[in-house]
Amino acid sequence: MAEKKKNWIKGAIKHPGALKAKAEAAGETTKEFASKHAGDSGKTGAQSRLAETLMGMSHKRTDRQKRLYSRTKG
């Protein structure tokens, strides 16, 4: 069951890069395009809502990043 929770994003993304291609064709950033089309029905709306969800998630820091950012600057 832990694997299902871990890989839900992989299963949710059916066509990687599709939303970005639509945004570039419209001359907008992915974030602008997703916020405009989040209320749409169909594939574009679903892709936009998922994109907004993923953009709002925080990224885990790797051990190397933790070491780099924990140093004090003096």
C-alpha cells in the first residue's frame, strides 16, 4: 500500500509535457495557463487543476541540500 501512495503523481500524469505545450502555443507560462483554465471541463481543465496542485506542493530537500543550506554565512 505504501507504493500506491508514493507513486500517485506518476499515475496521475498521463501525457507529460502536454500542458506545457498548450501554454507555449498560447504564449503564456504554465502557471498563467493553468490558473486561467482550471475551471474548464475536459482534459485541459483536469491538467490545469493537477498542475496547480503540483505547483503548490513543497519539494523534499536532499541530504546535500540540507547540508548546504544549514551552513551559517559569516
